[in-house]
Amino acid sequence: MKYLIIGLGNFGRALAEELTTIGHEVIGIDSNEKRVDEIKDKISLAYIMDITEYNALKALPLKNIDCAIVAIGSSIDSSLRAVAMLKEQSVNKIYARALDETHYQILKAMNIDKIFIPEAFAAQILARNWTVMQKH
């Protein structure tokens, strides 16, 4: 599959690298040049791009993307703008990270395919693993 990941902070970078490791094609985007430089040799393509600019995403081959993941973890505004632009461009599947309950509800109203909170998911897995380990 071909993934587009917008936001290459800790979570976005780890996700991009893991998807690449298991054989997927990954295009990464971030406005931070350092983040893009750190990952550009580890994934298929990496672009320095400010997705809050209206025409930024139009330069990408979005018709070939199987799934776009908005992994922005620092700005609700940037996340929502990215999701709106992806929807406008009719991207097949859109997943997005929610930063809080309000952000979650707005994303839900935008009717995207999947909304996730990585910290909550990681906490659930850790709690379950620790519970299992305590029993042994």
C-alpha cells in the first residue's frame, strides 16, 4: 500500500519507519526541515511542505495514495486544515490523530475513516501487558 503521512514528529516518524519496514511505500511531509532530513533516507519520499498553505497538497499525486494519515501532534488548526484539504482532494482513506476530545469531535463531524489517540492506545497496551506480567 502507499501511505501519505503528514507530520513527522515522534509518532509520525515512528509510524512512517514501521510501515516502510513491513513493506509499504511511505511519503512523509513536515514543515520542519530537520525532521524531513532525518527520515528522507528511511522512507520512499519526504517533502518539506507547509500543509496549511491551500495549494500545497495539490502538488502531490494524491490519486495514487491508498491512505493519508494526519499525524500532526502540535496544532489542531494545522491538523484540521490538512484533513479538510485531503477530503477536498478526494483521498481514498483519511486517518487522523486527535489531540483532545474537542479535536476528536470535530474530526468525527468531518466523517473521516479513522480517528486515533496514540497516547491512549499505548497506555492501554502497557496496562494490559503489565497486568499479564503481574499474573506470571
